[in-house]
Amino acid sequence: MGTENPGRPAYPGRPATTPFGAPPPPNVRPFSSTPPIPGSGPSTFRPTTAPPSQANTPFASSGPMAETEAPGFQPRPPSTFSNPSAAPPPALPSYGSPAPGARNFQRFSTPQFTQAPQGPPARPPTMGQAPFGTPPAALVPGAPPAFRPTANVPAVPMGLPPQRATYAPPGGSVPQLPSESVPSVPRPNFQQSYPAADPSVPTGRPTVPPLFPGYPNQRPHAPPPATLSQSPFAARPAGDVPAPVVASPFQTHQGGYVQPHTVPAPFGMPPRDPMQHSASGPPSNAMYGLMEDFNSLSIGSVPGSLDPGVDSKALPRPLDGDVEPTSFREMFPLNCHSRYLRLTTSAIPNSQSLISRWHLPLGAVVCPLAEVPEGEEVSIVNFASSGIIRCRRCRTYINPYVTFTDAGRKWRCNICSLLNDVPGDYYAPLDAMGKRVDFDQRPELAKGSVEFVAPTEYMVRPPMPPLYFFLIDVSVSAVRSGMIEVVAQTIRSCLDDLPGFPRTQIGFITYDSTIHFYNMKSSLTQPQMMVVSDLDDIFVPLPDDLLVNLSESKTVVETFLDSLPSMFQDNVNVESAFGPALKAALMVMSQLGGKLLIFQNTLPSLGVGRLKLRGDDVRVYGTDKEPALRTPEDPFYKQMAADLTKYQIGANVYAFSDRYTDIASIGTLAKYTGGQIYYYPAFQSASHKEKLRHELARDLTRETAWEAVMRIRCGKGIRFTSYHGNFMLRSTDLLALPSVDCDKAYAMQLSLEETLLTTQTVYFQVALLYTASCGERRIRVHTAAAPVVTDLGEMYRQADTGAVISLFTRLAIEKTLSHKLEDARTAVQQRIVKALREYRNLHSVQHRLGGRMIYPESLKYLPLYGLALCKSTALRGSYADASLDERSAAGFTMMALPVKKLLKLLYPNLLRIDEYLLKPSASAQDAESTMKARLPLTMDSLDSRGLYLFDDGFRFILWFGRMLSPEISQNLLGHDFAADLSRVAFSERDSEMSRKLCALLQKIRESDPSYYHLCHLVRQGEQPREAILIMSLVDDQIGGTSGYVDWIMQIHRQVQQNA
Amino acid sequence: MCLADLEFDYINPYDSSSRINRVIMPEFLVQGVLCFFYLVTGHWAMALLSVPYLYYNVDLYMRRQHLVDVTEIYNMLKWEKKQRLFKLAYLILLLFLTIFWMIMAALDEHDHE
């Protein structure tokens, strides 16, 4: 808005010429005065006021001449504007288009422009200065006359300075321009387009506020483009092909710039901006823009015919994996990285009606502790003396988008726009551009993600030590499967790596039909076991020594773990008193909280919380009672989960049974305590050992945040209304997370509180208050900004498929808890259909779409992921297609997965690796390229002469083609290569090829360490084992589910039905 | 009953749900007894009126959804409030009818005298 306002006020004045004609100072005046006007966007805007002074300087220098000419120009500007408007009259309604265009333009050009004004102050020399310098030069000779007028208008305030100075003389051009002051016409458009564009401005560069003033003006017609624009404009009325007379440096600008006008439809396609940028001539740009309006798929089917008329190869497939939204980041470079926060669309709708037309979920997916690559760690800020600086009213933490005013004594909160005082310790003067002089030294002002060290006010109790408590089932099945041994070994090997070294606490309980406590006091040499058999009235013997400090009692703990497997070797107890054991664990841990790891092998059968065998009654499936099987049977579990959270205990459940264990009930414990579920159906230590070891080790050693709470704040007018994931709500918007780590993500949905948003930008701030393993209380803050738009097309353009699908998944899984699977699937499909239909309606007016199916570029994978979601373990088929436990476990897991991993799970990688293995000298590069060559997930991709690797983030499936050369199989599998593969364990053999394959698998595993990929071997045509792969080939039509082509056809038909 | 509103912000879900849950069983019992009482005293019209309410309660109880769930309390908040408001309206209606009948009865007696 900043821009718009400044422009506006100036404008009215213009006709009169007086303001302009006046000496430079006045000139500036209007400008500076304008900023205040924008009232609505105060925070962002403020800076502008400051800058004027600075802006002036350049002006003044060039001053004398410029002013004189100024009068001449004035008329000009309007005319230029009017042209564009005239040209695309049809576009008017959707005028948003120019805005986006403008925005792109800004986005890119900004850096450069900004510099221009800054030139004098010499601020960040980083960006575009170079380009800028050149353009003027180029211009001078060629286009001076043209230049003048156009540039002038918009650029008045700032962009001009440099140019003005140089060109002032040529100003004579003025006369050329027929000063048809048709401003009235253009104006309206102008305004309209602005709102959309504006957001980017203020936010785009909050840090560099001063720039804005100049900025805005440029937007309409940045000076450089002006040169070109002139010709294009002139031509415009006649036809839209802009004249290609362009100085090369400018072209770039033009690309962004011209586009909006030439393309009537609003779809300038931000994502593509970079390309436009580089695109050479305007004409090509225009074409490009037109083509990229939306993507379409021609579906020329004859209804009823067998041939669907769709080339299945042409359908979009996310073979490059997840594409992070980049435009968002370019627009707001100060936003936190998208690995922490992803919005389903980075253009927030400004009205209820827009939301209701959007049809997809509107919200965010937050992964507060996402793993960062080396070198990008979140910086830690310690305000030792002044305390953490937050807004008085809305409690927002200080962030890059706040603006400082009053010479640095006050700051304006970007979320509630309240003026706060800057504490004395934190004061720093502002430089000429309204930026704090210590800007670079303060990460909280320069980065979207920071971590504050919290003082004592943020603690209700002293920070707890990291605490690990193990609840281990030692009944007969646990002994037989070898689970106890693997667990004991793994824990023992991780003892040294547990986080928070000197303070870490540890404790154990084992149980079968009785509960065994272990006293591991450091003074003992042997752990002491105490058995409690009274399950109805649990008490804790020795309340103090059951939890011990690891560093003090390490030897005792080690002895215990060494002897644990042998202790229960001969146990024949089949009962499991899980409920009472859980209660006992709660009692032991309630003082401190911590992480509770539950190893459960059978269905709980004794004491409270005993569960029945459900789900073997086939008649229940498909009736209204079916969803109840996916919810906890006994309220005891929900109650326990609530109590665990209350005492800051996070539970992770490891389930191993080959029979029904009621994950739906037991998993509740993890769901409401921010934990996760690991499910190893039919665990056998021979085959699952590595997987369990890896995952348990990761669970124990990864960086964990303890006793955390998370809140996400957002600007006035919008509100987060529902939250989805594994956590418990402690109040309407506070998520209680007893333990969080990098593998957990949370999703939330937004709603508008007011019918109309008046601000141009909304801000989101995620704050996670937690205790780090080192015992420090910290607050991790992620801040992001997003523009508010009035145009539905823009929302679609800025959509983020990954986040949308993530929310879809969570909503669908929640739906399965109260509805049939079928309903959940239909709901997903319906929403996709509605969204695409809305999108189609948006375009069908201007374009003859015929039988084509159209979808926004940003959502091209949406239908496919939707299909994959419907085929995922949690949602697919009916009861026969996945066991209850598997389904529940998958559901719980998917509720917590971060976006990237979820997408990989939904649409796994399929790679052909035999060529790589056969290559005699395979370099690392070959491995890279093999890993990148992903294939569509369909039977057609599988060549019977090949060896394929299927990787969904949780398991590998090696598929051996029937005609695969025996040499490969022999090398990989040893002598039993011809045997039944279900009985062959995959391991490294003594051959070059085998080593190479293992190295490749290892590499993939390392790139995605949160889960261990268990390797399955499958031979072509080997039923029923091959089904595990076939079920995952999403694109194919398998047993009653539709394939990709059918799915697209279905969607397309439904879209057209009521279009 | 009004606790639903109360816990908007001021009390935590644990307290509020335990307080709500404490009164739910007594409420169901009282309602049942009342219904039974109507039936026994021969006010079959009134008994009939309160039967749906009773049925609803019994149904909830059978489905084991009568108690407020701490973990889902925020998601259920809207529904719970609506449900309780309906119940309240229903009870008020019953109350008025009872008073009406009482007055009628009193008038009748009066007339007889």
C-alpha cells in the first residue's frame, strides 16, 4: 500500500503540476507526507517517512534541472498508464493480474532499484547496483525522450534521482508525449492492482525501509522499464505485442513488467519469474506468460470409450521430489526457511468469500525443530540484561519485520501494530534509512529464525534434566522374538550419546503379569529388582532410587542392561499388565517429566487398561461401527495420555506383535504426548534388528526439546482455529509438547475473523518454548510474512502442494476416526474437484477450454498426491487391504511427518539400478544420477531385465526382474539367488557389485536418517510377495482402486459436471 | 454447565473437564429419577416429554460419550456447548410445563372447593 498511497496523493496534485514543478524539497514533500496516509499498513510503512530525507538528497543534487522539467512530465505519467489499462480492458475485472506482475517485477527489480536511492547513503552494496548503473548509460543515448516521461511519473520520488541527474536535459522529451491526461481511467486500475502488489513492498524489505519510497513509484513503471515501456505502450493500443526495442539491461525488467499487461489473465506466474527474468525479448515473454497462464491437459475422450484419450506419460509426476515454494522466499527474504513453516498458499485471501472459494485447506505446516544442514544453524540470542523483547499487547517476539521509529526509541509490532518502547539496553540509533545501526549484529532483526535464551520468568520450575524411562514388556513373546536383547543392546550402546550428559536421568520398569522395578543406586554394584504383583493398587517401592543419574550410576545401568536378556530368558508368562505398569511409570516420572519409551509386545491383558481383541468380526466392517475400531477402546488410554502430558512426559510406543495389539488404543498415548509410534509387525530380531536398532538409537540420541509448548501467532483479523498432529491442546491455541524433535511437524488451519482484511501483509510467528538438553530454557521463534491478496488466481498461483497435501492427510486421517474409509477418500477427492472447478471457472470466461483440464502450475501434482493419499496404508481399500494395526500405526505416523517425508511416503522413489551396478567404474556422480532418475510408479516402468529399487522413506524394496541377468542376482544374493526370496536375507556379499549396492543403500539411508529403510527383496511374478510392491505403485490400477489416468478422468468429469 | 465457557481461557482443560465430569452422572441420575417419578405419579404426558431426553442420555452413556474428553475438549467445544444449550432449553420448557400443570391443578382444587 505504501506505494499506492504515495502515488495517489501525488497524483491528484500532479495535474496541477504545482507540486511537481515546485523545487525539489516540495517534491519530496508530497511523498513524505503520503506515507502516513496509508494508515492501515503503518508498521511497514513507517520507514518510508524516514527515508524521504535521504531520498531528498539525491534529488537535491540532481535537483535543479529535474525540477524544471518536472512539470512537463506530469501529464505523461497518466498517459502511460492509461495505455496499459486500455490495452487489456478485458483484464480489468481480474485486474489483479497487473499486480502480480508488478510484484514480480518488484521482487526482482527491487534490489536494484533500492540501491539506486541508496546510492548516496551507500548502504547494502550487495545487489543490483551494477545492473542499474548500466541501464542509465544505455538509456541515455537511445531513449532519453521516451524515458523521461514515463520514468518520471511513477518514479518521481526516488527511482529518479540517479536518472534524473543524468537525463535531466533530455527532458525536452516531454513535449513528445501527448499529454492526454487520461489519468482518470488508468487510475482505478491502478489502485486495484495495488493492494495486491503492495504487500510485497512493505514486507519485501522491511529491513530496508528507506527504500520503499522510491520503490513504490517504480512499481507502476520503474524508470528503466519506462524506456522500453514507452514503445510497447505506444504499440499497445493497437496490438499487445510490445515493441521489442529494448536496451538489453532492461529487458530483464521488462520481462516481469510487461507481462502483466500483455497477459490479460491474472496469471503472471510468480513461480516462473526467475525464468521470465532471464527471458530475452518482451515478445517472447509475453508469449511465455500466455502459455503459462495455467497448465492444461487435453482430455479428448469419448465418453464410454475404453481409450481414455490421455497419454499417461504426459501426466505430471513429481519425479523431482518435493518442490519447495521459492517465490515466497524471494518475496520476503527475511522469512524463516520453508523447512520450518510452510503455508498452504503464500497469498492470504482478504475476505471470507475468497476463502470459501479456495476449497483447499488454508493453513500452515510447522516443523519447529527441523534438521538444518551444516552451517545454517539457528543462531542463539541471549538478552541477558534487557530481557526478551516482546510486544506489550500481543506478546509477539521481536523479529525482522518490526519497524523502529522515533529515532530508535520505539518499535512497532508488526502483528498488532502497537508502539512499544525500546528498552534502554537495547537501544541503538537509526541510520539515515531508518534502520538500526546494529542491524547486522542482531540475528533477531536479520533472520526469520532465531532462538532466544529464556530468563527465569519463562520457567515454572527449574529446567528439567533429560530423562529417559523405559517400560519394557518381558512376556514370553518379547523374549522369543529377540526384542529384549536388541533393545538392551541398543540402549547400552547409546548410553554415552544420550543428550545432556552430566544431568541425564534414566530408569527402567519391566512387566509381564507383575511389575518389576529396579533400584540402580550408584552405591550398589548390582541392580536390585523389586516385584509388585498387586495390580489393582499400584505403589512405588523406593520412590527415590528408581530414577538415577546416568553419569553416577552408569556401571549399574550397564550391568542391568547386560543381564536383562538373560534374566527373562526362561520367562513363560504370557500376560501383560501394561496399564498398571504405565501407571507406575507415571508415578515414578511425575516429579520430573521426560521421555517414556514403551516396548509392547502383546495385547494388554491384565489390570486397568486391558484391551479386548477387536476387529476379528468381519461383520463390523463397512458398518457404522467400523470407525470405532480406529479409536481407543478404553478411555483409560486417553486419560493416561492427558495425565502424561500434564506431567511433561512424552511417550513413544514401540509395538512388535505379529498379532493384534490394538495400536489404535495404545497409540493414543503417543498421539497426545507429542510422541510417535514405531510399529514392527511380526518382529523377528533376525530381520528387523537393524531397523529397531537404528530407530531406537535415533530416538534416544537426536536433539530433543523437553517440556515444550508451542504457539503460533498471526496478524489481526486471522486466527488459527484447528490444529492437527500429535500433541495436546492446553488452551485454545497452545500446544503442549512434552518432547519434540526434528521429525515432528504440526499442521494448523486458519480462518478469518473479520469479513475483510484491510492490511496488506500478514505475519506469522511460531514460538516454541522448550528446555534444551543442556538445561537451558529457550524460545525458538520463526517469523514469516505473507501478502494479502484480493484475487483468487493469485492464491492458486502461490499454493504449495506439499503443505496442502500435508493438511489433507491429517484431515483425512482424522476423518477415518469417525467415518468410514470410503468417506474420507471421497472427501479428499471432492475437495480437489471443487478446487479445480473453481479454478476452471476462473478461466473459462477468457479462454475456450473445451475438453481440456486445467490446473494451476503450483498444484499440478495435487491430483496425483491425492490419489496416492487414498492409496496410502492409512486410507486404502477396505479392511482386507491392511490390518487394523498397520492402518492405525500408519495413521499416527503420517499425522506427525514433516512435509517432505510425507510426500516421499505418498509418492516413493523408484530407481533402476542394474545399469549402475554393472558399470565397471562407477563414480559418486553415477550414484548421484542414478538416485535422481526417478521413474513413474507404474508397472510399465518395470522392465523384466532390470533391477529396481523402491524407496518410500521407510523401506526399500528391491525388485528383481524375471529376465535379470543371473550374474547380478548371484552377486547380490550369493548362492541362494534362485531360492524363494522371502527366505533370503539381504546382506553384503563379497563381491564388488554387492558392495556397491550396499554403499548406495547406505547413502540413501544417511540422507534420510529419521527412519531405517528395511530392505525387502521381491522377484517379478512371485506372488503373493510381489504385492507389497504392486500395492505401492500408485499410478496403476490395482484391485478396485483407480489408476492415475482413471483418477484424472474422474476428477475431470466431476469438474466439468457443474462447471 | 457453564464451565464450557469458563474454560475458554481461564482454567486449564484438566480442571474443567474433571469438574464437568463430576456433575454429569448426577445429572443423568436426577433426570432419570424425575422421569420415573412422572410416570409413577401418572403424569404420563410429562413423562412422555422427558423420555427423549432420557433416551439421549442413555444413548450417550451406552456409547460412552457422556464424559468430556480432556484430550479432545477443544475440538469438541462447539458441539458440547450446543448440546448443553439444547438440554438447558429443554429443561426450562419442562419446568414451565410443570409449573403450568401445578397451577392448573391448584386452580382445579380451588374450583372444587
